[in-house]
Amino acid sequence: MSAVSADTSPAAIRRATLVGGTAILMWSTLALLTALAGPVPPFLLVSLSFGLGGLVSVAVLAATGRPLLAVLRQPPQVWALGIGGLFGYHFLYFLALQTAPAAEANLINYLWPLLIVLFAGLLPGEKLGKAQLAGTGAGLAGTLLLVTGGKGVSVEAAYLPGYLAALAASVTWAGYSVLSRRFGKVPTEIVAFFCLATAALAVPCHLLFEQTVWPQGAVGWGIILSMGLGPVGLAFLVWDHGVKRGDIQTLGALSYTTPLLSTGLLIAAGRAELSLPVIGACLLIVGGAVVASRGLR
């Protein structure tokens, strides 16, 4: 998964889309792993998990003989996009959760799949089809139902900064994902160093805004390692591969399954309850993803 190949055949695009789609599966475990991590504050969690994930990725690359110095020689705009995307998104997301109600902030944050589909339609060689729009709209409705529990969304002026931070987070991640395609020749291995930079930037944020609470025992550190290896490690590598070589609009639409799968895992672990809004959200999100990904079939 290094540099982008010239292979643009339907089979190659399908494979890359499926590879990128595995990031969605890994991201769906993040809420449960975060809950299992206990009282570790968010920025410390980001620093530890991204740091472990980045170190493991770099170690694997070094062991396989990849030319790491060549990977590091990238233009400033590549570093700005990568670090701004990973760290900027998580900074804004956690800021939103701290300054606005979690349900509403999370809902606004999950506009990013819709924005990916819309932004991707502006890329050279891409177009916005009716299936993508219809499927994305259904996914957005399902996410709204899932996050709010069917109780509606209230908007209060006191929470406006948090809502704006959540909106900025969604725009940041969608922009990072779509613009990554414009740097298609940049090797995916560079994402490991984006993770290390994100971990480093999270340290001063933790020291400024949080009280230090370390993971508890071997289980706590095992959860942090699992996060680093999966949803905040390998997931970013395969996502980079998918958005550069696959069908980015399909990936955006399929991303709406993340809150659904995440909620399902929380229910299975006994940390959330099955309800009619969850069932309705399931039908909307899965149906919308199927409609929007017709080209993948």
C-alpha cells in the first residue's frame, strides 16, 4: 500500500474500496474500547493510542525493509494535510464533546460521510449520482435517529461554540479524506508518521486541559494497545489506501454504518440498550449504504 498504482480497472477500484472499508469496521470498535479504557482523559488517550499505533507501524515498516527516509521526504502541504486531518479532527471533536451536549455534537460530527460524498463529486473524474445522494440522505436520517434516539435535536446559544467545533471536525475529516486523493502518489506509509505527530501534539493539550489518569493495569494498557493497533492505527492506513485508489463516494456512504456498528457493539457488551430508534436507524443506514454503493456490486 505504498504509492498509488496506475491500475484503475473496476476490479482494482473494488479491491481498494473494500480495503478502505475495513477502516469503518475498526472505527466501529472505538466507542466500546474508549468506554472500556475507563477514566483516561481524551487527549491522553489520543496521545497514548496514536503513539503506540505509530510506533508499531514504523517498526513493521522498518522490519520489512521499507525506505523510511524516502517516505519522510514529502512536501510541506502533505504534512500539513496529514497532521491537520488527524490531529485537527480529534482536537475539534473532543472540544465539541466538552462544550456541547454529546448527542447533538456527535450528530453534527457525523455529517462527514455526507460531506465526503459531496466533496468527492467535485474531484476531477468524479460525479455525484442520484444513488449516492439518495443513499447518503438515508444514512444521514438513520444517524440522526440513532444519535438522538428519536427525541429531536435542541439548539441553544450557549452550546453554539461546541456545535461549530463539531461542524468544523466533520469538515476537517471530510476535507482530509477527499484531498488525500489529490496526493495519490504519496505513499500510504507516511500515515504512520502522521499518527506519531498527532500523539506528540496531544501531549500539550492534555497537560493544559486535563488531569492525568493512567490506564489501570495490564487490561487497561491492553485496551490502549488494541486501539493503537486498530481504530487509531491500521484503520488510518487502510483508509488512506481506500480514498486514494478506491471509490471514495462509496466509502463516504458506507461510513454511515460506523455509528450503527458502534452502537451494536455497545449493546452486545451490555453498555447500551436495544430500542425502536436503533432498529429504525439500522434499516435506514444499511438500506442507504446498499443504495449508495450500487456501483460496488
